[in-house]
Amino acid sequence: MSIEPTIAAESRRDPWFRRLPVISHFNKSVGLQRGMLVTGLVLTGLFLLTAIFAPLIAPFGFSQISDAEGNFPAQQAPGGKHLLGTTVGGYDVFSRVVWGAQTAVLVIIVAVIMSIFIGVILGLVSGYIGGWLDRILVVVADAVYAFPSLLVAIVMAIVISGGRSSLWGGILAAAISITVVFIPQYFRVIRAETIRLKAEPFVESAKVVGASNIRIMTRHIYRNATRTLPLIFTLNASEAILTLAGLGFLGFGIEPTSAAEWGFDLNKALADTTSGIWWTGVFPGLAIVLTVVGLTLVGESINDLNDPRLRGRRKAAPGKTGPDTAGSGTAGSQAPVSAEVSSS
Amino acid sequence: MTTLIEAPPSDADGLLPTKKKASGGGLGQYILIRFLLIFPTIFILVTLVFFLMRITGDPITAALGGRLPPEQLAERIHAAGYDRPIFVQYFEYLGQLITGNFGTTLSDNRPVSEMLTTYGAATLELSINALLVALLVGIPLGMIAAHRRDKAADAVLRIFAILCYATPVFFAGLLLKLTFAVWLGWLPVAGRAKTSTELALTALQAPTGIYWLDSLRSGNMAALGDVFAHAVLPAVALGLLTAGIFLRLVRTNVIGTLGKDYVEAGRSRGVSEFRLVTKHAYKPALIPIITVMGLQIAVMLGGAVLTETTFEWKGLGFQLATYLTARDFVAVQGIVVLLAVIVAVTNFIVDIVAALIDPRVRY
């Protein structure tokens, strides 16, 4: 493990596949950070695979309460035909947990794409044009940002669907509710970057050459201002899952007959706990926790690895480490630590 | 509330006359500007909530639509004035808000302001309990993590912090309920107190609605014990959500200050490691914690809605969920507006406290 080859490798341009976002991060990582990144990637991968292959993995449909042998028993303990038991309504818990991953992915994708789209446009326009438009948008964004996000989502859920609806209606309602929560975040980031970039010489020269404002915004500023977005995306995806589950828990999710939703199932499981029935709540809850942990680990690792001050070094002088939040430390302390991470 | 807001300027003006000249801006001016900023924030939220809730139609149709014949429905809408132009209603609503009149709930027909004060006390109690748990868990563990940096203890604590963040409060509540209330039977399953205790406390003259305060005042120790037993699980469920954030914050900041020269100087004079972490490195790390605490109030209020539903804790959040199911949007609007005011005021107080502690914060 000598230090020279590393430096040489970095100064040379790597092949394209080594420069892909996650792969390049993986190669940069070391020790505890690599452990965190890998754990996060594995959990996120499992989540995505479950979502994609839900029809193949789940033994039953999410709203199926009977098969050829008759109705499913209600509140059956885990084991046998129903791997994780059944709910009071006779739904198969395992199938609903698996289908729930699909709902979660759909909502995240729709929500994050919409909030990026709207947030980026508003941020660009607001930052570039400035003036009273900028001032109003900033005050509104700050007001919404300071407010409890779950309440914003609840208000939006009322506005959109009056509460509940079909699969796509429900997904759209949940996604739009989450979008409204996230727009201020994207707006702030993009606006700040736009204002910084507006003063750069290349924007000035574009103006001199006679480029239109729209061209400057879409070409010159947009490309530079959106570099931090993948990071916010991963961090927000986990928050989106929590907001969706919160909405579902309050009964603002998606009807159980139109899709499976973890938060909704947890709400229904609440009444079961007093009689000691644990499997209806524990499994959807674990699914939420594992998914959020996975996404958070990926997001945080990428954040740390993007920042040279936080990045763990392959070889650090013992006892001398930078002010980082992710551990670096000496080689000796890394081995047990990363083992701890992956075992969790 | 007013004393809290108005006290700092006069106090600070008396204390820091010389500093004011040096820094140019001045604390009094900062507080004034910051105070004035509360109003647009509240105004915007009230306006947004009002118009958003009205896009879907009037509250009476939402609450009773389908259950009443159309003529009766129209009659009630007319009686309540919901058939007038939206802007007339909006300005009337604003006028009512200023005088503290939030309207009357549709589902149980009681003044919204009375509902807010009754259930607000319960939510306040839950939030204080949870904040205590968060601070008691988060700060010491954060110090340990900073002290044992990159060791096994640190890694375990960081995973704990991520788990705290990743676990939705209602799932944490469900697990706690299952373990401590159902399986072990140590603590009650739900509610704020036994019915007998609640009756004893409401018999009190001018009850505050904050149960542990009321039971202390009545000197009823059995009631206090009962209230405490009921408070533990909800407080832990909601507190852990924030504890993880405090833990990480303390860890990062203590690590930052532990590397400073004055800590090194303390160490060379033979100050114990324990004292270095808990006194020398910890004090400067407090400032960001106070700022984040303000931001956490919003998170906590959101969490309180879910915690209260989980534990049937009869507070604003529990009522919010009930009114939502009943489609009583007048009540929902009242709760949302109150929470907006609370968030705006706490953010203001936190900013002022941060400015009093650290002069660099003021503009």
C-alpha cells in the first residue's frame, strides 16, 4: 500500500466506467467509509430489486384475501403458507411488504423528478432575474421550508385528492404532497448557485457575445448549478419514504385495495399490538427502516467522498486526522469498525 | 409571550452600548428586524393554507356532503357565509384571526380557540418531555462518540444515530408499546393518564392541562406516578428521533473543538480527558446545537402528530388526525395556523438566543 501509485492513478484519466458516479466514489472510499457505502448500496439494491420484481417475489397479490383453497385465515402467525403471517383483513403480510417497495419507488421517482424540475426552474429564474420576483419567491420558500413538512404534505393531500384514491391517483397525490415539501430545498440550492455563477466571467462574456437570457440560463448556468443535485436526490429519497409512510399512517395514503403502502399497514397494525400480534406491524416497519438506512448511508457516503476534507485517506499519519465526520483513522482501527457496519 | 419577545432589546441595549458602536449593526436592530420578519412568515402560511383548503370547495360540503339533501346543504353554506366571494371570506378570516377568533369546528361544534388551548397543553407537555429525552440521550452519547472517535464505540453510536433518524416515530412507538406495554407489562399501552387520575386532575382549580404540573400542584403522588408512567413511552419514541440528530451534531462539533490549541494547552497542564471533553470542548460546541434545536421544533411538531396518534395522546396531533378523518377543515386550518405561529416564534427566539451567545451571528 504505497502512496505513489494512488497519486499516479488519480492524475491519469481513468476509463469511463471508473468515472461513473457511484463507482468512482467506491474507488475513492476506504475503510469505514467503504463499509458504509457498500452497506448502503446493498440495502438500496435490495429495495430496488424487490420493487422491480415484486410480481415474481410476492406469492400473492397485495389485495388478495383468498386463493383456490378458500379465504386466507385472519391474523395467522408467521409460518407455513403465509411466511410473515396475515393481517386482520386476511392480507398476506409478506406480499404486502414486497408490493409496498414498488409503491415507495414509484412515489419517490415521481416526487423527486417533479421537485427537481420545478425547483430547478424556479431557482434558475429567481436567481438570474432577481428583483421583486426573487424576493417573493425566497420569502414563500422560506415560509414553507420552516413549516413541519408532514403538515405541508397533509394540506397538499387534502387539496389534491381530498384524502384517498386509486393507485395512480394515490401515488400522484402522495408524490405531489412530497414535491411541495422538497421544492424549497432545490430552489434554495439552485438559486444560491445561480447568483454565484451570474457574476462569473463566462456569463459576462456570453452576454457580450449576445446570447439571450434563456440561452444563458439553460446552457451556461444550468449545467454548472446542478452538480450537487445527485446528492440531494439520495438524501431526499429517504425523506420522501418517511413522508409517504407518515401520510399513509395518518390514513392519507393509498387504499389497501389499490396498492400496498407500508405506513398504511402500520396504522392498521396499531390496533393489533395490544393483543400481542406483532407481525403485522414489525415487518412493514422494518422495511421502512432498512430502506431509509440504505438510502441515508449512500447519500452520506457520497457527500463525504465528494468533500476532500471529509474523505478518508488511504494512508494517514497515525493520530493526525482532519476535522471530518466520517471516520478515517489508522488502518488498525478500520478493520473492526467496518465489520461492525456491515453486520448491522 | 410578549415579555419574552420584548425583554431582550432593552436588556441588551443597556448591556452593550460600546460594542454597538464597534460592530456597526447592533443587537437591538437585529432583534427588531428579526421580530418583524415573523409576520410575513405567518401571513404567507395563513394565506397559503386558506386558499389551498378552499380550492377543494367549502368546508361544509367537505364535512357533510352526501349526508344532507342539497337544499339543506345550500342553506347551511349560505348561513355560514361560504357562498360569498372568496376574497371577502379571506379578509374576514384575517380579521377574525387578529382578534383571536378561529371559528367553530364543524364536527363537534366548539370554538376552535378553546380546542387549541385544551389540546395544545398536551402537545406542549409531550414536546417538552421528548426534548428532555433527546438532550439527555443525544448530548452525552455525542461526547462519548467524539472522545472514542473511530473506535468501536463511535461506530456503534453512529449507527445508532442513523437508526434513530431512519425509524419513523410511529414504528418506534409500536415497537416500544409491544415490548414494554404488551410483553413486559411495565408501562401503560396508551393515553395520558388513568381515567381516575384524569378526573382528579380536572377537578383542580384552574388546571394548566399539563398533567405533571397539575399533579404536582395537587400533591397527589399516585397521580404523579401514573402521569409519569404514561409519559415515558411517547417521550422516548419522539425523543429518539431528535436524539440521533443531537448526537451527530455534538460529535462533529466536539471533534472540531477538541483539535483546538486551547484544548491542547489544557491537556498539557494536566486537565483530565473527561474534563476536556465535558467542559473545554463542549461549551463552544453548544452554539450550533441551539440553532439546530430551533429547526428541530418543526420536525418535532410533525413527529408529535404521529406520536400522539400512536399512543392516543389527546393533543393537537391526535385531534388533527381525528378532524382530518371527519373532514372538518375549519378545525384543521386552526391547528395548522397555530403550529405555524409556534414555529415562527420559536425560530425567532432561537435566533435571538444564538445572537446573544455568539456576536458573529448578528448581521
